[in-house]
Amino acid sequence: MSGSPLRVGVTGVGSLGFHHARLYAADPAVHLVGVHDARPERAAQVAAQVGTTAYSSFEALLADVEAVSVVVPTPAHHAVGVAALRAGRHVLMEKPLAASIEEAEALVAAAEAGGVLLQTGHVERFNRAVRAAAPYLTAPRFIESDRIAPFGIRGSDVAVILDLMIHDLDLVLALVRERVVDVRASGIGVITPHVDIATARIEFASGAVANLTASRLARERLRKLRIFQSNGYFSLDLATGTGEFLRLRPDAAAALAHDAVPDLATVVERVPLDAPEGEPLALELGNFARAARGLEPVVVSGRDGLEALRLAFRVIEAMELRAVPA
């Protein structure tokens, strides 16, 4: 990156915010000015670990930076984000963009009014498996997603749709790039007052369909994405960043026409999927820093985050309608 390092701060240095600070501190294109947290002792601890300054107030941090990662709890996204954007600072807002559509719209409007960057932290766009599949993706017709995890306090202040499923809602919107015409969903809360396990069916204008499941009640973690299109099938393991593409061979139609029970190898070829190594969060933060300097487009814009949030609330609304007694 040309020019001086981008002066960046992090507000909210819990488990995820710590990694924002860690990666910024290791990036020579960025100068991590400092960190802030509602718990001063936590800010001091993280600052000591990554070699930066702990700020006693968010306002003081804003005064010294050009850009900020906002990794505070979702209900605070709007207030913190608007303050930063109105101060003329570029903002990377962790997902979900906000706690409501109205708050998300206000964030997007503030960024556009101030001529500053608003990026949404949908880190799965930078997953190695997703990046490796991208050159072969054409027009997905059917998508299946399973995202399950053990229960944790972080994210439990919102429904699992806003905590976990929103990653896959964003991916589905980015993959299909069509208007959503129908949403059906069901879910239940078990541990929290919010929905903890949910399933959704999303239908697009072309007839493409996505079936998504998200749960924070599992004993183990699983992040699988399966994508079907006219010429083949992708199986992606987002947890490991690996996957495969089973593609129809060019002469598959002829083979099928002449053989009622063909050997699968005669009609399908396995295409290796590979992409450069890279920690997804590091790639996301690098994109943020370069986009803030105008060196490359932002991968996940504030508007992208808004559209993912709109779809998430459609899922929640469909779930609530289903729950209403006849």
C-alpha cells in the first residue's frame, strides 16, 4: 500500500475484537493507534498484548484515527457507528450491521453523507473455500447451508438468525444475485429468550432456492455449504476452507445418451479447488484498509450488510407468522 500506514483503532476488544487488534498490529500497511473497551481493564490487557495504547474513551480514540473497527455488542452498533461516520472516520462494522433495519439504513446514510467507507464484517466472503470456488460459479440453482455451533455467550443477545445464519444469508445473496420472492422459516428458542435453532427456505425470482439451517445448540461445530448449478456440484467446508467441484464432462450428454447406467467417472470430473492461503479475518481487514485508501473496491459494503439484514428480518418475520395459531 502506498503512502503512510492507515491510522486505525478498535472499539470493543472482546474475543473477536482482540483478533482485529492483533491482526492490525501485525500489518505493516496499518498503524494500530489504540483500542477502547467499555471495560478499561480489558482494553489495558489487550493493548499490552499487541503493543498499542488503551484509550479511556471512544471519543478520544476517534480523534486520533482515520478508521475504526467496531466490534461492540450489536445493540450498540448504531450509536457507535454513527458517531464514527459523522466524525469522518471509515468504519468496519462487525456483522450484523445493526440491530434493526432502520438503524442499518441510518448507518449507510451517514457513510454516504460523509463520503466515508462503511464495510460490513461478513468474513465468510474471504473464506478460502469460497474464494477457490468463485472462478467456477455461474448460476447457482440450489444451495444448502448448515452452520451449527456450541452455545456461547457472545452473540446470544440476538436470535441465531442475526448471530450465525446471517453469514449464509449474505453468501446466498452474493452467489445468486437475484430478487428474493419468498421466505419460509421455522425456529425455536431453547436456552435464550431468542431463537436458538432455525431453518429457512429462500426462493429467488429465477426459481433458485436456498435451504439454510443454523443452530447454537450443537456439541460440535459444522459449517458446510453445498451449491448445485447446471454443470456441477460444489461441496465446501467453510470450517477448514476446503472443498471440491464435481463438474460434468463436456461429452457427458453423449455418454448418458448411449449408456443407460454409465460409470460416474465417464460423465463427471473432479476439479481441484484452491486459493491462496490467508486468514479470512486478516484478508477482510486488509481489504478494509486498502478500500479506505481508495486502492481497491470494498468486498462487503454497508449496503451489502443492509441487504443481508433485510433478508434476516424477513426470515424472522416468516418464523413469527408460522408461530401464530390458526
